[in-house]
Amino acid sequence: MTERIFSTTSSILPRVELPLTSQPKSKILAGNMTRLAAPPSPPPSPPPSPPLQLFLSSNSKHSASKRPHLEWVPLASHSSSSSRNPNASSDFNGAGLTAWDPASSRLYLWDPAVRRVHRLSVRVKDTDEDSEPSEQGSLEAAVPAEILVPSIKITHEVSQISLNADGSSLLLAGSNKLTLIYIFERTSTNDDTFICRAVPVANRILSGLRVVQVSWHPFSGAHLGIFTSDLVFRLFDLSSDLEKPEQEFYLQPVPAGRKDQIALSLCPVAFSYGARHLWDTFSIFFLFSDGSIYILCPVVPFGSLYNRKHVKEICDDTNSYGLESKDENTVKNSHLAIEWLESTFPDLLDELNENENRLSVCRARPFAPLDSSLSLQGPLCKITQTEESNNPTGQQAVGFLYISFNKDSILITSFTTGRITINALADEIHPSWHSDARPHLSLDSANSLKGVAMICDLVPESFRITKTPPLLNLAIVDLGLQNPSLIRLFSDPVLPERFYCVHYGGVDSVSLRFLPFSDAHMGPAGMKPPAVSQLLFIDRQLSGSKSLIGFVPIADPYGESHLIGIMSDYECVVIEMKGRKEAELGFVPAKLGFERELGFGREEEVISKEVLVGPKMTVLPSAGSLKNMDCESIEGRATIHHYVKIFRENYVEYAHKVYIELNQRAGHLKSAIEEQKKRINSAKKSLENFEEKNEDINERIDRAYVVHNDLEARLNKLKYLPLANKKPLSRAEKDFKSQIDRFTGVELGALHSAIEALNARMKRFNTNHVSMNRHAILSRRAHASEAQINLLKSSLEKLSIINQENSQKLKFIEQALTSQEK
């Protein structure tokens, strides 16, 4: 890999790569240079596909493009990088005043002078392949920059800023106070200045405590982890409560009853979340001042999202290896782990999840065992304890970083003396509980779990159900710092096996070239030490009070890393870490001004270091003693012979070495060109196959167009049918239709027969009544009573009413049937 440094300050220069052993460092004199190069650092293994985090200038469609008056300038010469604070403190406090949002390609910078946040839109400049690299780098920033002003006054000192997972909230962290800025909740806007809503976080809890470290949880955009000086790790759900933590873990790294000097001097330093590797996903690693590391597992934010396949893999691994073990403790712990998984992720037991349309993520349900608390696992011991691996007295741990790559989990610790220890977990992490102290649960009005607090004791080795995974010491890097310093560790966004060490003297890069599990096939011969490169050197004598206040590594769509550093006087430094192809060739073009690399790469070097260094320079005597010497004398001939011998040893032999190296290089380049030609031929064959298939595809597309036109014509014809505009029946209409159908089938026939019977009876009654009247008139013998006449009238009236009602019902039913048929 090739690193290029672009800077606007003359006191910031790269230096020669550090040796792995404790050799004296090479001093570098400061000079007026603006574009320098650092040595290549060959990677150990092929990288994963990097995410397209930085957008190209030709396709940038962010909100920055919506601002009408934008001008893109090199990031190193941005207006916000101008010197505005000449009296800035020279103390290095961790370079945490910058944050990067990969989704929107924006850089956030806290300005301690005006106590505001600058937001810069960054992009990669489009460059031609034949054009030479720019003197100021390939990163551009939009001018003017946006300014975010908190709605409340920030009175505390800010030592770190960080963005959550979705980039909607920015946290300002100090030693004992935290402030949360909601970026998209703006109270007012004035051109490029936005006043955003800001609120304090955990103000009452942090009163009188020191914040050791604060970090957003990687699997939830609303959960924030806070590690304080009272050895308590608190997990806040900022979407529901800003003052009360969701989960509290009271760590007890010292066994009960131990009160010696070492135990009392144990102070918390840092913590780190695990990554996507089995139980590492639910683990939290804690570092203490003596370099000891502890693990807390499992810890899951309530409502966080996890990959379903990954959780299923953890469950299957526990079922396969844990339950089938011959150790009773392992089987018991596996049952507890499976119970916790099934309770926390109940979707795994749902039979409907076997459907192909299920979601790819599962949400963590609030759960905590009623009779047991998490136990603190540690301290992690090393498999081989040597003088180099032990932590000598006088050193204090100051930095911690967790890296997961393939099957390896790497733990990196930095000390004040500049020593970096690199360890790997030699075994898998497993969850651990103890029943000595029950957790305290908080329930809401619906008896749902709302919060949990527990004491995490350090269980003795003899009483542990699970064994603590040991550490395998991979390497020890000594940066050779002259004065004790705070060293912060940053991981590379493209190469997981590469990380950066930031301290008061600059920036160093460390690339791991051997991993115990990923490179197990290489055997002992493949165990190579890490490659250490000093990317940035700050000369304290020349730079005065300058120091790094911000540092952030970012990735671009080309698979390259860019390191952005902000000095205390707001000068910007951009370091471009080029890709792997140049490193695999084993050389760097001379025009880049490269320096030697101390270490071994994965690929065999094409040009040896002796050739790169140049001929040996031999100091010759002054020419004053040769003026009076006769070339024909014995002494003169001896002197000439001596000079010829020196010339031959230093230059003729070097030229011969260069000739041999160039011949070897020509063969290597020939093989590389042949391979490229093979790839070109395969690409041509692929294009020919595509052209052959393209004709068939065009014919199929034409047939599809014809069928589409026929179907469209048929649909147009169907629109003119009488029932084409018929609307579907509503639910009430469907119920009424079912009632009508029931009447039609059963009751309507009976009603018709009853009506016919009544009509027949009415006809008979009318005929009988007429005949009776005639008989009464003719005979005049029998006289009906008045009561009988009234009864007869009332019966007639009732029959007429019933007849009218029946006729109305028939009309209503007939109308409904006719409307339904239409």
C-alpha cells in the first residue's frame, strides 16, 4: 500500500518506518515539503468488499448538492482549516473532536474556540488515469461549510464527539458531562447556520463521577454506553429516557476480601463492543489500568436489531458443540445460553419464520433471568507468559481496540510508554451467569420489563461454569516515544487487520501479517511480524504548540482509505492509503519519493533494499594532498589504483546489481502483462458471448412487445362491456344479498303460497257475502246482530292491511332482485 500525505503545514513530515524491536528511531529533519510519501505496508490477506461510503463527485446527490452556491475545494485548503486559534493548547487529548458520517459523506468538527460544530460535505475528486496525483489530495469539501449551533450553551469542555448509527444524533462528551444534539431538529435557520435542539444526558447520574468512555452501540442507533469511574457500565436508551439508564452493570473486577495495593490501584480505562463473530456479538470488553481485560457476556440493548442468520448460527453452534460436550458444566451453561437466546429472540422459535418472505433481522426482546446475574469473566490470561508479554511496572494502559477478521478476534492495548500489545483470543467466548446476586428489575404499568440492574462479580476459577478464553500474544510493537503519552487506536475501514496509533508525536500505522486462525494453513513459516509505518511526524520544536485535535479514517468507493487529521490551529492533514495492487508488486514508483520499509511483505520483493538505498558512499581524503603527487611515481600509482578499486566496489558492482535487478523486474512485469492479456482475452470472449446472446434477447423483447400490445388491445375492448364498470359489492351489500338469497330459496315461496291462499279465501268470502245478502234481502227472515257485523268489518280491515303489507314486501323484494341482476 502506498500512503500519500497532503498537508498545508511545513512542520508535519513523515518518518522512516519503525522497526518492530526496540531499536533507536531514525530522526527526520523538517523541511518545506507539501507532498510526501510513506513506505508501502503489504496486507496479510485479501480484504472484504469495502462499502461504498464516499460518493463520487459526478454522482453526488446529497443535500449538499441542493445548496445553490457551493464551491468544491481541496479539503486540505478548506476555509475551516485556516488558523484561527494560535493560542491553542499543545496537550494531546485523544484527537476525538471529529466524526464521520459514511451515509451522507459528511465530516463533523467541533470548534472549541466558538463552541460550534462545523459540518463539511466531502467527496472524491474525479481524476483521469493518466493524470498525476494532485498536490493537495483527491478529497474535496464544499464551501461554505454548514455550522450547527446547539440550542443550549455548552459550558463543559468537549473531548470527544461521536455520531450514532443512523447519523441523526451527535454526542458531545466531556469529563463529567454529556450533551446530545439532534441534527435534524432545528429551531431556526440562517443561510448555512442551523440552531439544533440540544439536551443534556445523564446529568444527575454523572454528577461527581468521571466519564471514562462513552460510545454508541453498533446495533442500535438509540442506545449509548457510558463507562464511569465508579466501575459501572450503563446502557441508556435515549429514545425513551435521557436520565435513567435502561441497563446497569456494577463491575467487581477485584475478588471479595482482596485489598492489596494492586487491587486498590485498579482503575477503568476503556471498553469496546464486540463484532459479528458468534458470542462476540453480545460481548463487551473492559480494559483496566494494569492492562487486564475482562469480558461481560451477553449484553443486548432492548429492541436492537441483529442479523437473523447470525443469531441462528450462534444457536446452532451452542446446540451442536455445547449440549454434546462430556463436561457437565459446559452442558449446563449451554442450556442457560439456549434459554437466553430463545427468550431474547422469540422469533427463532416461530414456525412462520421458515417462510421465504421472513425478515432478515430479528429484534431483541427485553429479558433478564430472575435468579441469576451476569458474571465478569477475567482477567484474560496469556497462554505463554514471557518477559516481553508481561506488563512491566511503571506502564499504564491508555488505549484499547477490538478487531474481528474472519475467525480471529484481536485485542490491542496501548500503554503510556508507546508500547502496543497485540493479542488474539485463543478460544471462543461463552456467556456466563452466577446465582449469588439476583438482578433488580424495573417493570412498567403493563408488567413489561423496562430496566435491569445487576452486580457482576468475579467468580473464582474453581466455581466457574465456563472457562475464560485465554489470550495468544501475537506481537509487541514499541513506538519508542520519548515522553509518556496518551495513545488512541483507530481501526481501518477497508482493511480490518490494519490499525492506526495516534499520539502527540503523530500517526503510526500497524498492519498485521499473520493471524492465528485465518492464516493457520501457512504454518510456522508464515508467522511474520507486523509492519509498522510512521505516517505522520510532528516535530515539537518546529511546530510549536501544534497537536492533533481530530483524526478520522474514512473509505472511498475505490477500496482505498483516507486519513483526515485536524491540527489545533485548524490546519488539515490528508493521508491517502492506496490499495493493495502496488503493494503486491513490491515496489513504489520513484517519483513518489518513497522511503524504505523495515519488514517483510507477503509478496517477495522485486527490487532488493540494497539497490533502493543506492551505492555506498565512501569518504575520500581531501584533494589538497594530491596536488604535489606525481602520477608516475609509485605512491601516485598506488593512490590511483586505490581510487579505481573504490570506484569498482561502489559503483561498478552497484551497476551490475541494478542490471540484474532490472532483468528480474522485466521478467516479473512480463508475467504481470501476460496475466493482464489473459484477463483481456477472457473479457473479449465474454463480450462476444454477450453479443451472441444479445440478438436472442432482442427477439424475445420484440415478441414481448407484440404480446403486450395484443393484451392492451383486448383490455381496451373489454372496457366497453356492460359489466366492465361494475363495482364490487361492499360488506353490507354482500350481507343483504345473502339475506335476499335466503328469502328467495325458502321464505319467499312460502310467502307466495300464503298470499295465494288468502286471495282464494278472500274470493270465497266475497262470493259468500254477496249470496248471503241476496238471501237476506229475498227472504227477510233472518236478521244479523250488530256485534256480528262489527266483527266482520274488523276482520275485513285486518285482511286488507295484511294484503297491502304483503304486496309492499313483494314489490320491495322484486326491486332488490332487479337491481341486483343489473
